[in-house]
Amino acid sequence: MPKTINFNNVTKRLPKHLHQFIVKQPYENYTAQNQAVWRYVMRMNIDYLSNVAHESYIEGLKKTGISVDEIPKMEGMNRILKDIGWAAVSVDGFIPPNAFMEFQAYNVLVIASDIRTLEHIEYTPAPDIIHEAAGHAPIIANPEYAEYLRRFGEIGCKAISSAKDFEMYEAIRLLSILKEDPNSNTKDVNKAQKSVEDLQNNMGELSEMAQIRNLHWWTVEYGLIGTLENSKIYGAGLLSSISESKWCLTNEVKKIPYSIEAAIQNFDITKLQPQLFVTPNFAHLSFVLEEFANKMALRKGGLKGVQKLINSQNLGTIELSTGIQISGTFTNVIVDENNKPVYFQIIGPTALASRDKELIGHGIEYHAEGFGSPIGKLKGINLAIEDMFPKDLEVYGIYEGKKTTLLFEGNIKVEGEVITGKRDLKGKIMLISFKNCTVTHNNTMLFKPEWGIYDMAVGKEIISAFSGPASVSSFKNIGKVSEEKTHKIEYSPKELKLHKLYKTVAEIRRDRIAIIEKLALIFINLEKNYPSDWLLTLEIYELVYNSNTDFELKIKNYLTQLKQIKKYSQLIDNGLNLISKNN
């Protein structure tokens, strides 16, 4: 993490493993053309969205310190965001979904530091500062929506991924980077596109993370609010896209009442969405979120929960009925004849916790080689160990210094000398430690005496399973920053000269002095060297509008000619209409 990042009261609460994703906003690298792109998109959006966006949007722009004329600085945004209990950090493009949502859980808005190029001014598949700052930030000024976003992050970061989810994340990240880079060759783009499509067709059963990512997409990114007949926009993807914000309200886009069914509706980031979901209000979003959470391993636990963790091949946690939490990379689970889990196994660093705090002496240094423990009751005994009082424990030979044999349902046998145990604050036993211990399942050896102390977690059932560690401080390496970095565009000398022209025009506008002679020289340069640059021509026209000069007419005619190029036509028309409306 850059040393120059200044933390405020909100970002100070972020766990250290999230720091690796934070970058310093490269504000000095934004060109004058970048600033013009921001200004154009913001002005177009505000003009259009004031009528079609949720009422929170326009008011939110003011509350969150989003300027129309300049790309916002993180420091400035944070000074204003703190008043609503939020903050913003700059990141490099897409970050892993779990990390993205964990930031949200801490009331931190993740903002991609790059900005779309002029070629992608209407829409970009890559996350950029227009999407994040001008799309996400304003809506969080609505308290009910802000709480939904925080809660979504809190639940979403616990969703279990599949092994293929990270592959998909990397594939989408690469595709978005290549598509946004004007210097990318077609061969590389097509290859990346095919990789995404191949993965999409071979993902198998949707993981929890894939499903909740869908919910996030159809609400936070591409959500509509109101009725099917009269919808307003609140999703950041729509709010930040000139083209899609208009497209989405047409009859070409199917409107569907928002429900948990959205979790199985996949999306394609590179295309206009053929359908959108409409929520009647922000409260309904939270209702659906809780409905989905009730189906997650986070709340269901059980065999399916630990199996999801095994399939994920990533760091995860199970919580037993005693409240003890075991975090690591799960590799195996043994079941009985009734398909109930009776033993779980972790290979590699493991940490034990209770109430999301690591148990003293039971971190990854102590459990460096792994961890395994039985689940369930003792065979033939209705009273579970966790429900036993001290006298009960004594009766069944579970006390310090006693050599004992514990035969669990499912034929898990633990034989050894009890050393000690750990209890929770209410006195419920959570962990029993043995020396000279042997653990077997039928004829299979699970633990040998020569391996050292055997720590047995106590619990009759798995009540929860979720992604990541219980205690965020237990593991040093949580999450992974992609090795594929956002491409920094290398501008040619000719392009750099164009950016200087943009800067000069911006200075003239800032000083509110329309120097016709100076603008005329710039325009001559544009005509000769940059004949397809419609945006700077439009900015010049704005400055001389209503001057009643031959130069004004000349610019107008030139823009009319440029409109003959199909991809510029609507963009220029939008600009001309706005200039006319504001003057």
C-alpha cells in the first residue's frame, strides 16, 4: 500500500489484508482530455438523469462532493463522505469480489482510479472513476440504500466461491483491461473474449459467490426502482453510462419484478443488458438479500457447507454448535451412513477462534500442519459433550490427567490422556486437548501420538460455513492482488500535443474569457491534425456560442460534418442540445 495514503476514521477500521488493494489515485496522470471526458459525461448524465434517476441521485451528487467540471480527488470526496459515515479508496480496476464486498462491509466505497478513453465515452466494460464516483457514490447518500450496501458487503464477503470463480474474475479483468486499452491488438482481445465465454459455458453449478454477484449486478450495478411501467434508475452501471441509461428504459429491455430469482440470472459485462430487475423500494432489496442469506452456508452450515469450502480450495471457516470457529483450507470431510458429517480435515495453517477472535495459543504458528476433529455425539450417549456439566464429564472420563477413549457416532475413535480444555464465557466446553493421542475412523489412522498434542474441537453439528477467516488477523495472506495490472496508456507526441490543446481550452473556460483569436488557432490545428476529435471542437463551440461570429458558424458547420460519422452523431447532438439548453 502506498505510504502517501491518508486514512480517516472510516478507513482506519479496514483490516490490513485489504490494504494491498489500495492504490494512490494517479491524479497527476489524468490528461486534459480525460477531464473533458469526465465533464461531458457528467453534464450529459445530470441533464438526462435528473428526470429518470431516483430522486436520491442529484441530491447525492451534492452531498458526496462530486464535481461536474473536474474528476474528483479522493481526499476531497472523503472530507464530505465522512459526514454520512462512508469513505472512498482508489484501486486498480476490478478487485476480487470477496474483497470488493468486504470494503463495502466497512462502509468504504471502492473506486477504480482509471478513467475511460474518449473512444469508450458512452460505455466501458472496465470499472472507471466515472462509474464508481459518479455512479455509486451519489446513491449512498440515501440512508436506506447505504445500509443495504453495507449489509450486502457484510453478507457477500462471506459467500463461498468455487475454484473456477477466481479464473472467471481474472478472465473478466483481463478482457476489460484489453478492451479499454486503445493500443490492444484484435487478436489479444478476441482471445480474452473467448476465454471468458468458455468459462461462462463451463462454470457448472453456480457458487454462492456467483449467485450473490448476480444479485449485486442486478441491484447495485443495474437496478431499477419503482414499477414495471414507471421505473427510475439507481444502479451505478446505468447511472454512469450515457448510452445504457437511455436504452434501459425503452421497451427493448424486459422489466422483471426483483426477487431472489435474480441470483441465477447471469450477465455479460460487454453487452447491453436484455433484461433488468425492478424493485418497488430500497427496503425490498434488503428483504431479498436476507432471503438469500438464509440459503447460504453462512446460516445453514451442515455437510453442504463444509463441502462448499472443500470445493472452493480457498481459505474458509466452519463454526460448530459450541461457537468454536476453525479457519483454514478444508480438504476432507467424513460422513456416516446417514450422510451426516462426522469428521473434518484441514491441511496447512489453521486458526481457532470464538466470536471472531483468535483463541490464545491457537493461531497458524501452532496449527501450522493442519487440523482435524470429530463432529457429533458420543456413541450411545444422548447427552452431547458440549451439554455436559463438570460431573457429567467426570462420569464419562473426560477430565484432566485421565486416559480415556471416546467413540463418536460415525466410528470416530479418540484415545489419549486429557490435558486440558477451553471453555467459552458461559462455561461451555469448546476444545479438549490430549497427549499420547490416537484418532481413527474404522481402520484409517487420522492422528498419531508422535504428531504431538491433539486438540479436539467440541461440537455436535456445523452451524455455519463461510469464506475467509473468522479472525481477520489470524492469516497474513488473505486475498490476492492480480498480477495483470491495468494498462497505462502510452501517448504519442502527437496525442500529447492534443492534450495541451484541451488544457488551453479548459483554461479559457475557467477564466471565462472566450478569446476568439486563440480559439481560432486551436481549431485550425484541430482541422489539420485531429480531424475526428469531436469533443474539443464541441468545447470550443460552447465557448463561442451566441457570439454571432463567422467563427461560431464555422464550428457549427464543422460539427455538422462530423455528425456524418455514425459513432459521433448522437454524441455531438447531445452536446449541442445541452449547449443550447444552458445558454
